Amino acid sequence: MEKKRYALGVDLGGTKIAVGIIEAKGDLVDSLLLATEVDKGVEGIETQILEAATTLIDKLRVPVSCIGIGVPGQIDTLSKRVI
């Protein structure tokens, strides 16, 4: 029997962050939605994403094989920053 594969998806927006676990076929298994704490800066937002992802992975006890992150704006590939 083939093991199921899972991905972690993050949608980072100016007002909300959505984090979800998705099966390989594209079915959403579970997700969290939280307000983006812009006032805490980049490090605070990184912490929010990490804590939400950890919460879902610990809750579902599934192996995550890849991560996708969506952000508004363009990525400067040289500086590796969203512009």
C-alpha cells in the first residue's frame, strides 16, 4: 500500500495568514486562519507561520513532504525579499 503524501500550504497576506495541510490529490485536510500581526515585524510573522504549521502537523501527525508559500507582490531573487 502506498503511503499518503501531504503538503503544507501558507497564504501570507497583509491582514491574514492561512496555513493548511493538503493531500497529494489536492484535498484540504485541515487549516488554520489567523490575523497577521504586522506590528510584530518580520520575525513575529515568521513565528506565527511556524507555530501554525507546527500546530497542524502535531495535530494531524502526518509527514509533510513539501511546502508552498504564497505572498502578495513580487520576489527579488537577488535579495530573496518580497518587494
